[in-house]
Amino acid sequence: MPSGNQSVHPRTYPKRLIALGVVITLGFSTVFGYILWDMARRDFQEALDASTNLVASIQGDISRNIELHDSSLQSVVDELRRYELNKVGPELRRRILFDHATTTKDLDAILVVDRDGDVTMDSRLAEAPAVNYSQHDFFQAHQERAYFGLYISRPWLANNGEYLVSVSRRISNSDGSFAGVIAASIKLSYFQDLFMKLHFGPHDVLTLARADGTVLIRLPFSVATIGADLGKSKGLSQFSTSNAGWYQATSVLDAVKRLFVFHRVGDYPLIVINGRALDSVYANWWKEAWLIGSLVLMLCALNTVLVISLTRELARRIATEDKLAAMARTDSLTGLCNRRQLDEVVESEWRRSARLKSPIAFLMIDADFFKAYNDQLGHQAGDRALVAIAGCIAASTGRTADLSARYGGEEFAVLLPGESIEGAYQVAERIRLNVQSLRSAQQNQTEITPTISIGVASMIPKAGLNHADLINAADAALYEAKRKGRNRTEMAPGVRLVAA
């Protein structure tokens, strides 16, 4: 038996409110997420620009220095071709060759090495020392290749314990055959002094390396890194294809994740690499992210609390309104639907049956001799009797579409959509017998529930009929049951009322 409790307000309101809260929360998160992303992009770009400017400046200094040394080497090579040079003594020959060469504090010596790797002249000494460099890479490179140009060696340790890097050129005979090498040795301390003038973060690095990945020097300085191999570095492949660029990677030397910016040193096979630790790049961003993130969480939490509070309040309001609506459509004494609800449902079910061309049945029920019962036992006993009868009616109508209602006073009604006259009669008898059984159980009580009389009608709606005809037919059948002695069920005449 439906009670007819339908909310007058859409139940989608709380869901819409929750959806609005989610949209607002996502809106907050999106806006602040974009702000954080833009801040991170800005900090990254500032770090990239600073590193780019730094390596460009350093490579310019190193390129100019190497260019000066290369110019000195070429001038010495030109002087060596002069035939008259062999006619002068060793000291004069040394002065002629090296007086016009570049002399800087970072230059260790300029050496002339013959085809066997023996030093024949030393810019520092009148007499060349008995030293052989045939096993050094700067000698072997020119020995093996005639057109190597300027060669920059791997770092090597001199006899005085100082690390050097040699820049060298080939000396050829008039027929092009190999005659030896001229090499200028640059102290690695020059690069170290140049790098240490710069300011770095605690985990930042600055590296000067050959194009093949051999480290010449790296700051923070460590002897262990001299000559280290960057062959497994992500950036090594980029060095061969680009003169400048950047990449993010974890260092193969200390496993710190950094932003690496590199720049080729002029046209030479050297690379300057500045690595800035990503932790330092985003250090300020993390502080701002925590602050903004906390603010977003507070706003989202506040929004969530407001949405929950409003949702609960709206749910309570809807529940209250539903309860009031139910009370407006329910008989307060029996709990069955009231007359107002019955009238609305009968009209709508009549229209539906008309569309479907299906039968609709109606039961009109009345308590027998109820006025006398009230007069003898009082109104409270009469109310209890009506509640007992309503309980029997509710227990006997089990379909969802069935509607039981208090019609008025001691009268009740049952609407049975889709039910034939025979089926409606069986329901009516079940109700009457339930009341009869209730009376049997009350024999030892002073208050015995009255019997009931029932009128049954069923029809298929058609033109010329309306729901009032159905109710009137059931009412007429009830009158017939009363006339025939009460405590019985009568069916309305079916031939005239049921559509063909």
C-alpha cells in the first residue's frame, strides 16, 4: 500500500549542491595549480638564463686564451721552417722561437718534440731536457693523422706534481711527412682559478670537459674527477650535435639530479657545463608552494565544511517538508492515505487505464452499526476499532500499485489498478474475513471490532465514463450489501459498467 509520500522539492538539490562544491574545489585547485606551475616555470627559466649566461661568459674567456696559445704555436712552427735558424746557437734559437710567443702565468712551457717524441727545445730552458713524450696522446694523435689541426690533450701529471693540459700542432717536413709536435702545456690551476671566482650553490657544479666526455676540471674541485669519463652522461650525445643547449639528468659522478647547461668553447673540442641542482632551482618555489598549498587546503576544507553543512541542512529541510507533505496526505488516525490523496490517485490511475485499456477496480468499505458502537463504547473505542479495521485493510492489499485510504468517518476505500471484478471481489473478501478473524480473537474483550460491508466495482474506462462513475458503482454495491444484512461483499452490476 503506497502512502503517497512524495517530496514537493526535487531530491536532486543536495546532489547539485555537492556537485557545486566539487566544482568550486576543483576551480580553486586548478587556479592555484596553474599559479604554482607558472611560478615553477619562471624559476626554471631564471635558472636556465643565468646558467646560459655563465657558460657563455666562461667559454669566451677560455676560447680567447686557447686562441692566444694556438697563435703562439703557429708562429713557432713558421719560425722552425726558416733555414737560417739551424745556423745559430741554442740560446739564440730559443729566443728567436719563443720571445714572441704568448707568456702567461698559466702557461707551463712550449715544447718542440721531434718525430721520436724527444724534446728538442723548451721555452723555459736553453738546453732541452732529456724527456720523451711518445706515449702521450697529444704526440700520438698528430703522428697518426696529418691534418688534425689543434689538439687538446687529456689532463696529465707533470714531474713537479702539477696537472697540465697540452694544446698542440703537428710539425711536418717539406714533403708532408711527420717531423714532430709543438705543444703548449696549460696549468689546470688556470681553469680552477677562473671557476672559483664564481658563486655556486652547495650542490651546483661547473665542468670543463673534452668533447669525448673526458673531464679536465670540475668544481667543487677533487683530484679524483680529473680525467673522469662522462661517456655515460645523457648530454654527451648532445655535445656532438649542438654547440649549446641544456638538459635535465642525474649526474653520473655524484647521482645528484641537476639542470645542465653546456656551451662549446669556440671551435675547439671543449665543452663548459654548468649543473644546477634542481633542489636549489626550486628551493624558493617549494617554500611558496607550501604556503599556497596550505591556503588552498584551508579554502577547500572551508568549502567542504560549508557544502556538508548546507547539504545536511537542506536534507533536514527536505525531510521535514516530506514529513509535512505526508501528514497532509495521510490520515492521522489510521495511517492510511486521506481523501485528498485518494482523489488525486484515482484520477491519474483512471487516465492511465484509459491509455492502456486495462480494468481498474474500486472497493468501498463501511463499518457496520458504527454509530451505535460509538454511542455505547465511546469515541476512543470507536477510534481503536477504526485503526484495527485499517490494519486489516493494509494487510490484505500487497501490490505496489494498490492504494488504501480512509474515505471519511467510518468509511474506507481501496483502489486496485489493473484488477478485474473477480480479482477485486477476492481482495474484498480477504479484507472482510481478516476483520472477522480479528473479531473472533476479541471475544473475551468488552470492545469487539464491528463487522464491515464492502461494495466492489471494476470497469475499463471508455468514452462517456469517468472515475466518479467507478466510485458511484462501488458505493451502490456497498448500499446493496448493507441492505442485504451487512457483513458481506457485493459486486456492482458488471454488464452495464464494464466496457465492451
